[in-house]
Amino acid sequence: MGLDWSDLLAALGLCLIIEGILPFLNPNAVRRAFAMLLTIDNGTMRVVGVVAMAAGAVLIYLVRT
């Protein structure tokens, strides 16, 4: 099964839609969340990032197999 660019672009579009929902619905909450992110140390932020990437990879694997 080869890479289908339309699937990749559709996934990117879906990510953009999902990321835009909260700022559209409640911009003040997003500002507060971003302000809280400034207080988190780099190590914790990296752990959260790698966990999110792993969860995404597992989800893609499960959906595609």
C-alpha cells in the first residue's frame, strides 16, 4: 500500500479543523491554556509531546491495519 497524497492532505486538513475549533468557540480559554503552558518545564513538555506522538502512531496503525 503506497502513500496516497490525498489521504495525507485530508489528514492535515482535519488537523487544522480540529485545532481551530477551540479558538473559534472559546478564545479566552485558549489564551488561559497558552499562559499555563508557559509555566510547564521543557522536560514535561517533551514527555507530553512524545506521548501524543506515540498515541497518534498507534491510532494510525490500528486504523490502517
